[in-house]
Amino acid sequence: QVQLVESGGGLVQPGGSLTLSCVVSGSTSGINFMGWYRQAPGMQRELVGSLKSGMITYADSVKGRFTLFRDNGKNTIYLQMNSLQPEDTAVYYCNAKTWRPAYEYWGQGTQVTVSS
């Protein structure tokens, strides 16, 4: 099994910054995908950024403002969020996928609220 523990959410003013952390533990050797998703009230969950095969991708809505980092020594991935706007308000989730066997794991989610 894989366990994901998130932290770093909170309340921030427009234009501010937050960094989210996701600590990965358990059977981590089979992970071939890591991603950050978010879900705003009444909306579908969307992929914000992902890491697979050494490639990092971002949603158009956050490109240039958000950065995904990894720290292999700590088995942790980060999402640095800059120039935050009210439309970024959502619950942010860490996600991991494995192969052979193929499974998907989710963190508990962390609330990010951007408001003045």
C-alpha cells in the first residue's frame, strides 16, 4: 500500500503564495505517476500538475504560476503556488499511481482559500 499525507493549505490573500507538501510512504517503488489535483465546490476534479517519466506538466490555468518539485530523499513532492487568485480556491489532493499491480492512491486533501 501507499500512504499520502498532505499539508500546507490555508488562507492567503490574492497575489500571495503557498507551498503544499505530500509525503509518500509505504510501497513506493512501484509508483510511476505523481500528481496534484484540485476540486472547487460544484466543479470536477482537475489535474493541476503531474510528474511522470521525468516529465512535469501543468494545467493551462496554472502554468507560469505553479511549480511542482520533488525531494527524493524525503519521498516528498511539493506544489509551489505563486500569484494566487480567488479562482484557485479549492481542495487540493495529492495522487499516486502504481503499475504491476495498477492502483491509484489519494491524499486526504488540503483546503486552499484565496480571499481578501
